[in-house]
Amino acid sequence: MELRVLGCCGGWSAAGRACSGYLLTTGRARIWVDAGSGTFAELLRFTRLDELDAIWISHLHPDHVVDITQAWQAIRYGGARTASLPVYAPPGWAARLGALLGEPPATAFDTHELHSGHAAVHGDVELTALAVPHDVPAFGLRAVAGGHVLAYSGDCGPGPEVEAVAAGAALFLCEAYRALPGEPDPPGTVKTPEQAGRTATRAGARSLVLTHLHPDADPEAARERAAGVFRGPVAVAVSGASYEVRP
């Protein structure tokens, strides 16, 4: 299983850096995970829409979902694929998108609503959604293929819910938006690097990749903060980078 970073800025884009979006590739599947602003253009560097098996959206904040409109436009009006593209997203997403588009998204998408425990299989990968604490309905993702486990926190505060998402993962992709110097780490709807590191430790994850940092944060300083509380390998997501997920 390979994880390709399409964008990793939290909240809004920075110069030359898109918001949250990732391409998950296995031997038999390609899944676009989160579709933040700027990620559609990056996605097309690595795959075509007619090669995608599904889109999976963690929550409906714009920095995670807005570029799904680009995919819809390309399918609906550009003929980018002939078959509907399965989309998995939180409850109410299709109605909200339809209000923006002026017609139901089912004209291009096969629409599905997530719930905690929702599972879908595409090719050789199983995608399981687990609810996590945020200020809107939000889900973390466990992707399992051939003994490989990739966990993605989406956006959320620390707690047992996200630890369940990351349990035993070979790679834990975890947001750490509160990465500016001097920010405290009380419970909340997003995490500091230290909270991400402690979550990885409690979950028994084997490696940690920080993502969704504040656009003005220092990535290396964030990495060092997380590494101070997590003994496994720690990296910070970089647009265009890829990570191989092994058992």
C-alpha cells in the first residue's frame, strides 16, 4: 500500500501547498482520501479519474472537501469517466453539494453516507470509518490491504476514538493543526504535535506522519515535538511525497 500526499495544509492553502488530500494506492485499488482545495490538480499528476475506485471524505470542512466539485465537473461535463464514481462522505454531504451544484451529485457520483463502523471494499483494500471528536461530524479511516494497516485521523481532538482508528497501524497519518509555538494542548477539536505523538504511542502505531499543520507552522519543529513523546519514526507530510505502508 502506498500513500501519496496531494496536499497537507490545515485550514487553508499556503503558497504552492494545497489543503488536505491523499492518494491511497494498492495492487488493485486507487482511493482519493479527502479533497481539500488544490488537491484535484495534484491528483491528476498521478492518476486519472477513470482510474479511481472511490473518493473517501473525512468531514465537510472546505479544506477537506471543496475539490470534489472539480471531480464532479470533470465527470459531468468533461466525460472524464463513463461510470459513476463512488463517494463516501459524512451524512448530508450529497444534499449540501447538490445545493452548490444546482443538481444532485448522483449525476456523476455513486453516493454513500458514512457512519461509525461503515466498511467498504474496493479491490484489495477495506476502508472502515470510525467516528472521531470534531466540531462537525467527522470520521477517521482504517485502510487494510493484505496485512497492511494505514490509519488516518482526519481532523479531531485526542481521545479513545482516534486511538481506536490508529490501533496497531503500520503508518498513522495524524493531523496536528495546533503546531504554532506556545499553543497549549487542552482537549479540543484538533491536536498539537505532542497530542499526535501521545495518540500514536497509546494506539501502538509503528510510525507517525504529521499532517494538516497550520500553514505558518515550522514542520521540523513540529516533528521534533512529536518525536519527543513517540519513540517510532516521525515524519511531516510534504506535498508530492509518498510513504510505503508495510505489515
